[in-house]
Amino acid sequence: MSPYTAVALCGAAILALGWLWVSFAPDGRGRALAEWIATTAMYLALASWFVGLSLDAHAEGRTALLVPFGFLMVLFSAGLCVSLWRTLAFLLGRTGTADSATN
């Protein structure tokens, strides 16, 4: 198993646990924090999955796959950066307008 696959599986597991927590937790700061952590885990899983696919396509010389996988890798990596920034801002109490990831 490649390291990118391991990171993607860990991110998916954290996403699933966060999804269950958010589904059954009452409204509040803990639920909002779980939303942001689960959102970050989702982008981590998707970004690492497409990093692995992009590297595999590059190693095999398959340019037709490298272009869409690279685009999705950049897209989900940007989402990871934004969600990580918003999670840290939430932890520091600088929420701005959105108090949760689902607003």
C-alpha cells in the first residue's frame, strides 16, 4: 500500500467518524468543530488519492490521465488548504461569518 493510499484511507475514516458525530451531536461548538475536522479530512482523502493517481499516471507516461488527475489534485489540494485554514480560524475563535462547515 502506498503512503498516499494510507493517508487517503485515514482521511476517509476520520470523515466517516466526523459524519457520524455531526449526525447525532446537538448543535454547539463541539459539533461545529467536528464539521470542520471532517471537511478537512474529506479534502485530505481526496487530495492524497489524486496525488497517488497523478504520480502513477506520470510513472506510466499516460499524459491523457495525468492532465485530469493533476487538475483534480490541484482542486482538492486548494480545498484542503481552505478547510484547514477555516478549521484553525475556528479553533482560534476567528470564525467570521460561517460558524460551521455546513452553513
